[in-house]
Amino acid sequence: MPERIPLCQSDSVAPGEMVRFEPPGMDPILLINDGGEFHLIEDDCTHGLASLADGRIEGHLIFCPLHGGSF
């Protein structure tokens, strides 16, 4: 089983919010609270050098701040 790394308290990320973390020895990750269901993804956009944490959430989609691509 992979090592668990505590990031934050679950109640510190409200539904519809996302928070960027930089765990030691790892690439930046983005924690997303999608209506009480939490997801972790890589923070970098796959199309360019942009942090998805600087983008926006609409429904179940995250939009890149650089080119507007959705994930």
C-alpha cells in the first residue's frame, strides 16, 4: 500500500474549492472537494506550464487559467 501523507483537515476545503499542495519529494498536487467527494490530481496543465490551482471550477470541470482547457 502506498504511503499516506496527511495534507489537511477535510473540513478546511469547502465543497467546490481546490487547494494546491507541494508534498516533499513529489510534484505539486491539487486537492478538490467535489460536493464532499475528494479528488487528487496533478496540478500542472497537460497542455502548458500552468497551475490548475489558478484556474476555476464549474460543476465537475476544472478550467486551465492559461488556455481555458477543461479537465
